[in-house]
Amino acid sequence: VKKSMPAYHSSFNEADCREVAACFLLPLKTNVRGPAPPAPADADDIIDEALTFFRANVLFANFEIQGPADRVLVYLTLFIHQCLKKIERANDRTAGARELNQLAVAQPLLPGDSGWPLGGMIPTPGNSNDAEALRGYLKQAREELTLRLLDRVYDAQGNLSKWWKYFSKRKFMGKEFR
């Protein structure tokens, strides 16, 4: 029997927090305004997990959802990939920051929207209040993620890391945001 290495899953799958469209609205360490509850500054949050697990998880063609936090992790992984594709041609950190800011503040797609790449993996929100809560949460998470991603992918001289740039060519589960 051939064993394969399992993908990394979120440690927040058992968290006690609001659930919308089978996704947890998890606490975030951020100063960005939005509906997410604040997370303790000394603990990892879902954005830390997404950034830490990205380079390993993006290599997998399949990802078994084990809970509501995994759906957020999948969304953030696809968003990181979209960010890397967006900044691969940016000349320096300033240009990359400008590109990522534009991407982060754009209205995020939700399940049920045309162009949603995750099919039935994340169900459509039950009502307009849930849809707005999810949209606000994803927008807040995207803005915070882009801020943290810049610190990881650019060195002190403002050059894009070739190691991170490589992963812009890898599609997680064969999917991507456009």
C-alpha cells in the first residue's frame, strides 16, 4: 500500500466561533477594520497558518476538508497564490505593495458568485446577512494577509524572493482565483 504525505490542516477546526457558509469567522491579529474578533497578539491565527503551510500545501492536488477552519485555509491558500501571481512582475516592494493593496480591497468572490473556483467545497451563504458577514471577514483577512505576505516575500533590499516566486506557478488543487 502506497502512503502519501498528508496535507497540513488548520489547528482551528475545533474552535468555538461563529460559522457562516461552513466557514469559521476566526479571530485575527490585525488592525484592519472588519467583523473578525481580535486574536491574542502572542498566538498564531489562521493567516499565520495559511502563510506557514502555503508552500507545503500548494504541492498537493487534493485536500480533504476536516472542518470549517480548513475551508478558510483553502480560501487563503488560493488568495496567496493569486497574490504571488500578481506581484511576480512587480519591480520592487513598493510596486508589489501597490498591486497587493488593489487586490486586497477588491470585493471578494463568494460561493454562488460567477467565477467562484471552489465549486461546492464552500456552500452558498444562507441569507444576505451571512453573505455580508462572510464578505466582510474575507476582505479583512485578505487585507491583513497581504500586509504579512509582503514581509515574507521581499527581502530588506526590496527584492522578491525567488523561492516564493517559484510558487506562483503552482496551482493548489489545480484551482486559482482570477
